[in-house]
Amino acid sequence: MPDVTDENFTAEVLGAELPVLVEFTADWCPPCRQMGPVLRALAAEEGERLKVVQLNVDRNPETTNAYKVLSMPTFMVFRDGEPVKAMVGARPKRRLLEELADVI
């Protein structure tokens, strides 16, 4: 799963043609690590309809602060350069898919 940074966030996320699910994550966050396999599976299954990326909050404070992310993991869906949905906390893949159904 690709990482995005403050430097390439505009190109990779805001400028993407597909909706983009961004996981705001941190190395020290156990629930974030739990979500790794879930997000990789989601990316593999929904890659035609949804781009899935990660942003490390510690290394990318500009983007983290711009979207007022305070808890990890935070999932944010961007479509046409705008955030359209935000979710906080780890969740099973089935629940994540249900929550994403209205935006992908």
C-alpha cells in the first residue's frame, strides 16, 4: 500500500481520478498496524473503484493538521479533491466496506 506525504498529497490524493481512502497512521499505533492486512485486502479487491493509501502523521504534520486529525487510525475518503467521509478507529473489513458503500 503506497505511502503519501505532505509533498505529494495534492497530486496523489486530491488530484486522483478515483476516490481515495487515506489512513492517517502512526508507527506507535497498534490499531493502525492491525488495519494493515485489512487495507491491503481492500486495495486488492476494490482497486478498480478505490485507491487506498497511508499517511504517517508523525512525518507529515502539515497534512495531518490541515484535516484536523487527532486520533489514529483516522480514515478519510477524498473524492474530486474534497474530503467526503471520515471514520476513526480500527474496524473489520466487512464493516469498513459497509461504511464506504455510499462513497465508492
